Amino acid sequence: MSKKVKAFVFNFLSFALFFLPSYYLIQQYGGLTLTGYLIPITAFVIATLLAPKFQAVQTRDGEKLFMKWLLMKEVKELK
């Protein structure tokens, strides 16, 4: 599996990891103020901001996978 495919899969899984619980929590506890399309839109924004971002980059040493997250200062290289 190429690094670009891994980055895409990791991005999808990390987004889903934050989207599904936030959607459930907003639906259960924010139902009085948020209704209809606002629930999934709010969960989408939360997941987009909190989920780590993965990117495959072509370098002199070959293709490498990097991760950037809101809660970490530096960009981390994954093996």
C-alpha cells in the first residue's frame, strides 16, 4: 500500500473517530438548541478541527508520511 493511500485511510479513520462521538453527543445533549442539518454540520466542524492530518510527501529519501495535530507543536514523521 502506498503512503498516499495510507494517508487517505488515516485521515478518514481519524475524522470518523471524532465525527461519530461528537455527532452522538450533540444529538443527545444539544438537541434543544441544534436541530436538523445543524447537528451534522457542527459535528463536521468539530471533527475537522480536532482530527489529526496526515500527508505523504516525496523527499530525496523516498516517500514519507507525516502527521500534524492541533494538540502537538511539531510535525511528526510516521514510519
